[in-house]
Amino acid sequence: MTTDFLLNFSSLQKDLALFDGSWERLKGFVSDQGFQGIELYPVGQVDHRQIPNGLVKGLHLRFFVLQNEMWKEDLKGLKRIFGSFDSVKRFYGGTGKDAVVSTYIQQLELAQTLGCSYVVFHLAHVELDHVYDWKMQTSWQETLDIGCQIMNEALSATSFQGHVLFENLWWPSGFNLGRDEQLEFLLDRMKHEKCGICLDTGHLLLESEGADSQEEALAILVSRLKGLSHLKEHIKALHLTCTLSGAYLKKTKGAGPSGPSHEDFWKRLSLARDHVFKLDRHDPFELPGTCKLVELTEPLFVVFEFRFSNLKTWEEKIALQKRALKGCMS
């Protein structure tokens, strides 16, 4: 089995600006760094004609964060969450569930056009106040069932032939790797034959109550992955990223029923996003034992999924994790 190593990248203008807006220059950078391609997070309209053939191996579908009320067309619930239907329309692109399906249809068709082997889908419904204490008001069964309905409807209207990979998160109301029955639940409901897991190491650390050193993080992950060996055949992609936020996680999770409140939905969303960024840091692994994570999962794709604001930071993070993988990254 061969493993392709990929870099994450978005179509945001600020990211493309790192390469003077040139996808060809990005392709040269990816190749020079020793990677086989990218996993793309598409934002807005993406002109596939600008993207070189073979550059995009996987596509990360949009994460709406809040899906349940929209899918059930619960107008009272939407008004409670968003404050106004103008905000609902701005967030989803419309005020009916067709807006959500339409977004995924467009992105799945883009993935097929680009020749992607897989797409990644986040299954979660997270009320913004409960981003902090994890005391979700929705069961994982409802969230996963609605997520499958959304994806089944979108897939039925597209020609996408690749894998649909569900990415593990840490909130108890969505898909995580703490319950074996969740994957079976998903596979029973999905009509698409090629489904599997995109395992995110940072998210698995958070689900495991976090870590504060690289040594602790690797020990936790090796232990967890050994316990998940029965899922190995379903793991098609690995988001390889480290987050050392254990102390922050414990402090904020135990602080109370909610985080900072604000009447304006967009302000609350911004505060919640800042909190999530502090939890899920998207930093590189730096220790030689990192190879064990790849060996225990044997994925088809390993994605260096980092957060960066400039090329220098990105190159430094890539170099650190490549060094940690010396011996298992060819």
C-alpha cells in the first residue's frame, strides 16, 4: 500500500495571495516540499479551470456547525439561534434546507471535476454557548441521522464517485471515536457505497481530554489508536496535527454552562471560533515517534493540516513534521 502525503489549503484570497494568486505556483511549492498534492477547502465559487490537473487529491466540505434546526426547518429554533432570518440567510445562503444541500452539491461536483479521491464531512451540531462546556442539547443519534440525510440527498444529485469520509470531532453530540456504534450507525444510513473515516489526531486528543506536551500527546494517541485497530480498514485519510491545549480545555470546560454571551449572533460566532482555535491549534508533531501514528492507521492519505498566516510559518511547520516523520515519509 502506498500513502500520499498532502498539504491542506483553502481557496481564500489570502491563501492564494501567498503564491500571487497562481495555482501553478502552489503546485510547484507542493512538489518542492515533497508532497503529492493538497486537500482543498473551497470557499465561495472556485474556478476549476485555474487549478492544475492532479493537484487536488481531496476536498474538505464546508462545516456549517449548526445543521439540525435548518434541516428540520424549525423557524422558531432558527430565530432563537440567529436572532433574525437575515442572519440565517447570510449564514446558510438561504432560509430553507435546500440552501445547505445546494452548497454540498456544488462542492461534490467540484470534487468530481477535480478528480478527488475523497471528500471530508464534519458531522456535528454545536450550539455556540455549549462550544465551551460540551453539554450539548442534542443527541449524537439525531445529529448523525440528519447529517446522513443531508449527504445522501446531496450525493443523489451529483456524479461524485470517490470516498465520503467522516471526520472525528470531540463534541459528544457529533461523530467521534469514543463510541464504536457511531460508525455502524453511519454506514447503515449512508446510501453511498464508499464511506469511511478521516481520522484527525488533534481532535482525538481533545476527545481524550487533551495533552500539554508532545510526549504526552503521542502516548495518548498511540494508546487510543491501538484500541481502534478494528476500525483501521475504514480509515482512509489521516489529518496529522498536534494540539497541546489540555490545561486550557480543562479550565474552559469546567468553567460553567456557557462561554461569553452576546446578543449578536456574529459576535457569538466569532468568540466561539476564537475558543475553538485555542483548543484545536493545528501545530506540527516534532518527535520521531510520530511515525507510529501513521503505522497504526495505514491511511491512503496523510494530510499535514496546519494553520498559517504566512509562507514562512507554513514552511517551518512543514519542516518540523517532516523531520518527525523521517523514516516513514518517502
